[in-house]
Amino acid sequence: MNTERKIFLKDTLIFLINKLVVLHGNADKKINIILAMYGLFLLNIYNFVKLNINFFNMDWHQQPLILYFIIIANFIIFIMLIISFKNLYLSLFPRTGTIKKNICHFVTVSEMSTEKLLKEFNSITEEKLIESLIYEYKANSEIAYKKFLYIKKAMIPTIIFFGIYVLENILLYFILQRFK
């Protein structure tokens, strides 16, 4: 492989790895948005519980279907919350296969002494550096893929959760206003 080709490959791999770092940051931003939405839910949980308590303290002999709807809605909300948090956790801490130790991987570098690291960098060949960059690119691609996959899996239950939560709050509010 000629020198120009090696430089081109090395620069391309570094560019792609930097692009993956940006993707990781974007995934983390999406996770933070979803968690902020759940934070808003937790801020409003007092009103939600209060509405449910007022609702269950009423006499429901005449309209048991509404009672069943509220019970099922609360159950679905709870299940969607669990599924969403599980997927958010997996997107924050994606598991990948075994990562080959190489000079470009942060774990390998952190385990080396400064002297050993300097020695490794001074003695590394361009082919070995390109190979290390390829392994790092592969590992970061797997992590980015899993992060976005679990974010997608977390979004569906989050949307269902908030849809049912809003509908139930509106229904409870109007029911309680009607029977005051």
C-alpha cells in the first residue's frame, strides 16, 4: 500500500470515528429529552394520584365501565413506564461484543503506563495504526447502533404512556367535575 493511500485511509477512519462520536452525543441528547419528559410526569404525579384517589372514593355502581377503564389505563401506564425505562437504561449502557485491545481504544490506553504508551506510539506501523482505527470504528459503530435501537424501542412505550396519561387525566377531570 502506498503512502498516500495509507494517509487517506487513516484520515478517513479518523473522520468516521469523529462522526460516530457526534452520533453518540445525539443519542444521549435524545435520551435526556425522554428522561426530562418523565421528570415532568414525576412533577405532576401528586395531581395524578390525587385525581385517582378522588375518583376511587366516588360511588361507581352506575358506571363501572369508567372504573374498569381507569384501572386498565393505570396498569398500561405502569407497564409502559417499565418498558421505556428498561430500554432507556440499555441505550445509556449498550453492551457490545468483546473489543479487541488496540492502541486506539481508551481502555487499552488507560491500562498502560505513560512510558509504555509512548513506546507503543513510537514503534507502531502505519498498517497497525490503520488496523487499530478500524477496530475502534467497528466498536463505536456497534455502540451507536445499539443506542439508537434502544431509543427507538423506548419511544413507542413513551408515546403510549403519555397518550394514555393525558387521556386519563382529561377523563378524570371531567368526571370529577360532573359529579361534584
